[in-house]
Amino acid sequence: MKLHMQILIALGLGIKRNWHIFSGIILGIFVGVFLHHHSFPAVSELLTFIGQIFIRLIQMVVIPLVVSAIIIGITSIGDNRQLGKFGKKMVLYYGIITTLAVTAGAVLALLMKPGQGAAHYITENAADEVQASVATAMAQQQGNVLNMFLDFLPSNPFHSFATGNMVPIIVFVVILAIALAKVGDVNRPIVAFFESVFAATMKITDWIMFLAAPGVFALTASAVSHFGTDIFHSISKYLLVLTIGFLIQLFAVYPLFLKFFSKVNCATLYSAIAEAMMVAFGTASSSATLPLTIACCEKRGISHKISSFVLPLGATLNMDGTALLQTVAVIFLAQAYGVALTPFLIIQICLLAIIASSTCAGIPGAGLITIALILNGMGLSPEQLVAGFAFLFTIERITDMMRTLVNVTSDTVVAAAIADNENEINYDLFNNPAAYEEITA
Ligand code: ASP
């Protein structure tokens, strides 16, 4: 059977197992459209409130989970050489997947020219100003990339914890975990402490998941009720480019990647992680989905060693769906404002999108904000692109839901590939969900 058919069937099976969450999404779309046409502000507010409860609860466990998972993951790998090997492979795989994403985004946006249709919304003055700024910046090349790297290093880790700034938190925790791995047996009390924290946060996640269906329903309905369906007409080409890009990642890039780098069957993987995919779509947050992503992978035989190392780092650093969107969005803006897209500028956009996406936290809306970094590299500020940005914001939430699903899926693709390469996957469990159900019965 064709791989695409296998993937669709597997997804269908995954949805069947999690039909309640899927029904939440579908019902949410219908209720959202209804609410958009018949204004019931109190109902919309209530839905937003219910959705927020779900997101807050799940976000509550994210920092303890990320910290404990990374510390257990890195100290359990222990041996320095093995850690370096896993780490290098992880960076390489995430890098390949994100590079393919920005390439797909750039090619599609250049071919389909989504920004041209928006050009008549932009005043001539605004377009002239933007074109001049880009030209000056290109001439001077005053990118601010070095400063951005400096911000990754926390001067006070507790401040980063208090503000929930994930990249510096991860940098600190990875350094701490490597140090713990190096000091040997004296690390036992601390590691044992984090093992308990991890187990307890996973338990809390199980409880929160009882709210998954109503939570995802409320989030989808409130998102759809805000933008309605009319907006799709004015911005349909942009949305189409993104949708094709995301589908290419899901149905071409990941299956081929897994074929090339491992013997993991993509269809089986998608069926295993269907629940996490749906929650990613509903919450638009990779971080909030993380507990579930880890649970889905571990339940199906991807070792704790790999999933607790690769997935938390992926949920923060690997954002290929976001990188794809950022590339398309910036090319969209350039086309709308009539900026000449030279090969140099396109390459610069793609590289900046790789960096900007990996600095972005796994929370709703972060990706559109870090676009500022790419624009900055091009000599622009979001304020100069007000009209164009207004367009992007109208459908921000729905594109966020889609890109988050892609982000989370690619984290699991990389985790599965590394687990396969390192003999850290139990194929009896992976290929046979019933085996897991038997064990837990
Ligand atoms: N919401 C995305 C995520 O959590 C990040 C983004 O805004 O692109 O993966």
C-alpha cells in the first residue's frame, strides 16, 4: 500500500482512539462559525475562559517537567561520548528538518506569490518607505544576530524561571545536567529528587487530560468565532501556501526523513502520537503539549532516555512549522510592499527564520512575534508594515494551531529516528499498541 494511504489510515485509527478530542475540534469549528454569525458575547467569553483553564493547568506542569526531564535524560545518558553523540545527532536532525521547511516555504511563496493580492491595501508612501529601508539595510548589513545569542545566556536563571523564558531556562538546565552527569554518584539525591518530580508531573498530566476534549473544543470554538470564515476569502492564497507547506512537511518530508535515517514507519508513529497532534492543534502550544508528547512516545516504546532528552529540547528549539510560516509571512510582506526579492535577500530570510523560530517559546502566538527578528535583520520594524501585519494577525490563531501541530510532530519524528539509530526503541510496543494496553491493563 502507498505510504500516504498508510499514513491516512494510521491517522484515522489514531483519531478513532481519541475520538473525543477530535469531536471537540469538529464541534468547536461549527460552534465557532455559529457564534461568529450570531453574536453571543457571554458564550464566547465562557468558551475562552474554559479554554484558558485547560491551557493554564497544562502550562503549570511545563517548567517542572522540562527541568526534570532534561536532568534525568542527560544524567541517564551519563557517558560523555554518548551524550555528545546524541546531542550532535539531535541538532543535525532538527537542522535538516527545519532547513527543508524554510526551503519549502520559500519556494511555495515565490511560486504562488501570495503577497501580490494584498498589494492594493498598502499605500504608495508606506511601500516606498519600506523599500528604501530594506535597500539601506541590505547595503549596510546591520543584522543584530549576535546580541540575540547573548540573550540565550541567563544572567540570573531564577529570573528566567520566574518569567517562564524557556530558551535561557533550557541553556541553564542543560549545563547543570551535564555538570551533574560529570560529578558521578554524588548526584544521586538530586537525580532521585527530579525522578520524583517527573513522575508526579506526568501523573498530573494524566488528570489534566480528562479535560482535553472540552478544553480543545472551547479553544477551537473561541478561535473560530473571532475570525469567522469571511477572512479566508481575503487571505486565502496566503493560507493556501501555508497549508500546502505544512502538508508537504507532514506527508513528504517526515516520511522520507524517517525512511532515509531510520527504519521507523511514519504511519505507525502518527497513529501513536495522534492524541498529542490533536492537543497541539487545540492548544497552539508545543510546551503545553509536551507532557502528552512524552507520554505518547514512551507508551509506544521510545525509551525514556531519548524521549526525556530530545522532546523537551525539541518543544523549545525545534519549530520547523513556525520557521515555514515565518518564511512565507516575510516573503508575503515583501511582495505586498513591492520589495525586490533578490536571491541574497531570500537566503537571508531563510537563515533568519531558522534562528528566529528556534528562539521562539512553545506558546501561542510566539512565532508571529519573533518575526520581528527577521524584519530587524532586513532593516525593518513591524510598525513600518502595519497594514501587512494586520493581514497576518487576522488568521494568526488558526495558522498557529496548524504550525504547532507540525512543530510537535517533527519533535517526535526526530525522537523516533534517534531512538531507532541508538537501539532505544522497543519495536514490539511500537508496532503493536495492544501490547501497551495489555501491560497497563
Ligand atoms: N505556538 C507555536 C508552538 O507552540 C509557536 C509559534 O507561535 O509559532 O509551537
